[in-house]
Amino acid sequence: MPRTRNTVTCTLAATLAAALAAVAGHALAQDRSALSPDEVRSFFDRAEQDAVRIAGSNDFAGFETWLRDYVSDDARFDISAMLEVAGEPKGAFTLWLDMDDIVPIVRTSIGTMSHPGMTIDDYALDIEVVEVVPLGPGAATARTAITETGTLAYAGKSDADAAAMSIRIEAKAQCDHVVSRDGSGNLRMGLSTCRMTLCVGPGANAAEATTAC
């Protein structure tokens, strides 16, 4: 029998409830102190600053280290996204990714971006923590508003070649995360659900880049 929308909603709600209970139970076993809103905001501030530093230095291999530093091994990302190309809507897609999916994707991306002459230009990331709700000892949910922009550029033999192969990317997302302490007392993101708009366009120069999305 086909699953109705209400059935899917109930299933997702049950999955979220089970995940929150598991995270809270794990956190209780590891650390009985409360997870404060300031700790959660500091966690996302560090994540933002490290990502900007990595992209700014074109240290692409650092993205895998970033992933390990800020995302738990049992994390899951549920993403609903709208795709725009040069400001025009082109479609929508949904992704359900765990770390077994994310790590190979990141490694493949690192290999692509590490090609000689490939750079990330004008990279910017802003993570605004909108709300933090404690879940119990060592865990909380956080709602974030995220904006990420940058130009994936290639140093071709001429300026025309470089312009033709550069792509401006802009992503805006609203996300809900479960954040908890791991066994070492460090914070990690776990279950995360995001609604995103992803826009790509030509990045030939700074003037075009600001109007592509």
C-alpha cells in the first residue's frame, strides 16, 4: 500500500525522536553537565572560522579534517534543496546522507579541487545560530541560518580560459541540528535537517559573481 504523507511525517518524527533519545542517553553516559547555548554558539563560530581559513588557504585536504572535527561518526544529513542556475529555478532534489556517503564525496571533491590551478576565490561563510534548545545533559538542538558563497576558479592559459571555467556558487540554508558532546568532551553535529537554495552561475569576474544568483 502506498505510504501517505501523514505516514511519512510520522515515520520521520519517530526517527527524530529515537535519534534524540539515543543522543541524550549517550551524552548522559559521557558527561552529566548541561550543554549551554553559549557553548553551542561557540562551536558553530569555530566551525565557521575553520572553514573560512581552509578555503582561504586553498588547503582542500583540510576539509576532511574539518568534517572529522565537527561532525559525529553517526551523523545523518537530510537535505531538501532548490537548484537555481543564473537566478532561474531549475529543479529540486532531496538527499539523505550519513558519514559513509559524505566522506567519499568529500574525498572526491578534494581530488578534483586539488588539480593544479584550481582555487576557491572570494569564499565566505556565515552561520547564524537562531535558537538553541537544551535536550538534557551534554546535548542540545540548534537552529541555524547559513549562507555560503564562493567562486570555483581555474587558472587557464588566458583570462578568457579562466573566466570560462569559473563557477560562482551560493547556498542559503535553514537547518536544525542535534549537537552533543563526544567521549572526549568535544561537541559534534549529529542528525541535521536542512532546507536549502543552491544557486550556480558564471564567475567570470567580481561584478558578474555578485549578480549570478
